[in-house]
Amino acid sequence: MKRITALLLVLILALILCGCGHEHVWRQATATEPKTCTICGTTEGEALGYAWGEVSYEWAEDNSSITATRVSGTDPSIVETETATVTAEVTKEPTFEEPGETTYTVSFENPDFPSQTRTVADIPPRSYEWGEISFVWNEDGSLTATRVSGADPSVSETETATVTA
Ligand SMILES: [Zn+2]
């Protein structure tokens, strides 16, 4: 009789340990975990995966940094975000007529966030810094006005006017 009792105890213990004989209480699958029994830990099927949505990028107003964000389609409370510093490089020098351009580039540590590039015409055109106007009377009685750029002496502006008496 003692032997049978002992055997029964071992059997019950084994039953408890393996978790057999209960009705599984399922916790629904999540992005990272499959459907799992909360009592015995038995799993069924596979994790749902993140099903990431599209990456959105938000540039700082001064283009100094950029934040990449993506949201899990499985669970919108799972958000992945990374802010990276932007490298700025002048890719086009300004002229007197046209503004210069800066190209802003950023690389993220997260390999799923592709690097971003943006080119902005944000360097104002050069100032002529005009010098004083010089006047020269011509033999035919007309007057020539000339001014030279202080920023670039090879640039000058000239106009000849007929003088009416
Ligand atoms: Zn179970």
C-alpha cells in the first residue's frame, strides 16, 4: 500500500511538473513572442513579428539633426526612433547672382534607417560691396560712370550717358 501511495505521488508530481492535464490559458501572440500558455509556458505558432511601417524622417529646423521613426504594425505602442547628427557640406559656392547650396547628410546606426541627404540653397548670394562711383567725361561730351566690386575687383559696372544741356 505504501508503495502504491508513493508511486501515485510521483505520478501527480510528474503531472504538475509537465503541466499536463490543465486547460491551457493562452496569452495572445505578440510581435516578439508566440501564443503562450500562462500556466505551463507551452507555445503555439510563431511570434507575429514587428511588421514595421514606413520610416518617417523629421529634420530639425536648422538641419542640424534628424529623427527617424517607425511604428510596429503589430503593436502601435512599439516605436523605434533614432536621432542622428547631420553633416553639412557646402556643395555650391554662392555667386553674386545666385545663392550657394549646402548638402546635409546623415547616417543612422539602425541599418533599417537608410541614410538621408538634403540639399538646400541656404547660402545668400555674395555681396558686391560696390566701391565709390567714378565719373569720366568723354570727348563726345558723354559721361561714363563706373563702379568696381570690392569683393571681386574683376567685376565692374559701367554706364555711359549722353548729357543734355
Ligand atoms: Zn498550459
